[in-house]
Amino acid sequence: MHAHLRICFYEVDISTWTPQVIVFRNTPYLHKFSNMSQSNDKWSSEAYSAAASFVPKLTTTVLSYLAPKPTDKILDIGCGDGPLTAQIAASLPQGHIFGLDASASFIQTAQEKHSSQNCNFKLQDCRRISECAEAVDGSWDKVFSNAALHWILREPSTRDAVFKDIHSALKPGGMFVFEMGGKGNVEAVHATILSVLVANGISLSTARESCPWFFPSDTWMTQQLQKSGFEVEKCELEYRPTKCTAKSADGSGGLEGWIKLMGAEMLNVVEESKRGDIVRQVCDVLETVVTREEDGSQFLNYVRLRAVARKV
């Protein structure tokens, strides 16, 4: 077992960097969220493109860890609207991939655009994978997840069940490969939103409870995987400052767009008429923290947690 902290001062500038995806080439795909209820399904491809278009370019390492074989059966937890799932399917001529996501709009898009003979999708709350019988039948060679588990694992009461279900899904010796936000991910933004909410009359406990993310350390994840019946082959953190998208007149891009999209659940604790002002206050506080003096670009302190674990 190799669990370690990988400190990498690796800045991502999407305006000049060409993605080099090891397994799948040249097709963009979007951030994935799997912990959204159908009644509050506000995600869209357009919003992701405006606020987080960098995400498709940041998966080189986790895709290399997945390394799908032509005959693999792969379960994709938090598949979003399906482009990445379809890319993986293209490398499985004798295999199959099955994507699960809690967003009805994403699953509809995935089914319409990406379903094929060896690639299909199902609407499923990924906190409760056991409700999907075909997902936990012990037939899967690999379980994969990208940029979704920090949403799925938000509630402490459901975490053990998620890992148990993933373990049940895999064949003996099957692999669980994933990337998610790790400890310290966007901590400046997180702390600022909390502070601004409190300054505007929201109790600290309410503000904290509204946070939709869980960003664990590599130590926490290693221990969780081990107690869930996995042998941990890799568990690493990577510090990766990431450039925001360009600002836009409608507020959907840049730092403002990121806060509106990713922090929507925290903003929802205030009246709708006040949310715009809350966003402006958060951006004002963060302005000098995230902005580079040389060119005015803005970077968020992304930290990625990746792991490869084998079912024992």
C-alpha cells in the first residue's frame, strides 16, 4: 500500500494548455455531480462550460490509472451527462460501461446523446447505489468516478454505505479508481462564503450545514478504503492551482460564475433577492487573494485526491 501526499505546484492555465489525455482523445466532457435531488436539479452543460470549462483538461492522471481493457465491465459513479462515459465505452469493444447519476437532466442528455450497445445510463442517487440491483451484483471489473465523490460523500451518515456498495459491485480483485476534491480544495472560497453568510445574519452552524462538499485527506481516505475491504495501491493528494474561466457580462463565467454554480446550495440559505449581493461580497473579499498582479488572472486553489484500490 502506497499512500502519500504529492505536493505538486502545478498551475493550470486553460487558455494556453493543450490537454494530453492518455486514454481518450480530444473530446471534452464536463464536471459531474451525483448528490443532487431531482427536485433541485439545476445543473446544465451550459453552466458548466461557463464556470468550469477547465475540468475536461484535468483528468490525465486518473484516466491513466483506470487503464480500461477491451473486455472490462466498468461502473461509472456520478457520470454526469455522459461524454466521458462514452469515451471510455469506445475503448471497450468487448466490454460495457454503465453510468449512474442523480441528475435527471444529465441522465436524459446522456441517454439521448451517448447511449450505445456497450454504454448505458440510469438515474440513481449515488448515495444509495444498492437500490440499483444491476450495479451491486458483483460483476464489475472496475468502478470509476471522476469529480463526483466530494458531492456524494457529503453526508457522514451515508459514507460507509457508499463504500460498501462499491465493494459489493466489484468482482473479487476488481479495482476502484477515482478522483475527487481533497483536503484543502478551494478552502479560501469556502471560508469566504461561510464568513459572508455569517456577516449577513446566517448562523455559523446553518452556513456550515449548507456546504455541499466533503474534501477528505489522503489519510482519511486510505483508512476508509481499508475498513471497507479494499487494498489501497495508491492514494495521493495533488495541489493544483487552477485558472478561472473568463469573466462574462451575465455573471456566468469567472470567479462569480464558479461561486454561483458550485456554491449554489450555500447561497440558498439566504433569500433569493439577497443572493446576488452575497455573491458580490464574496468576490470582493477574494479579489486580492485569487488575482495575479501581473495579468489580472484569477486562480483557485484546487486540491485533487486520487486513489486506486483493489477489492480483497
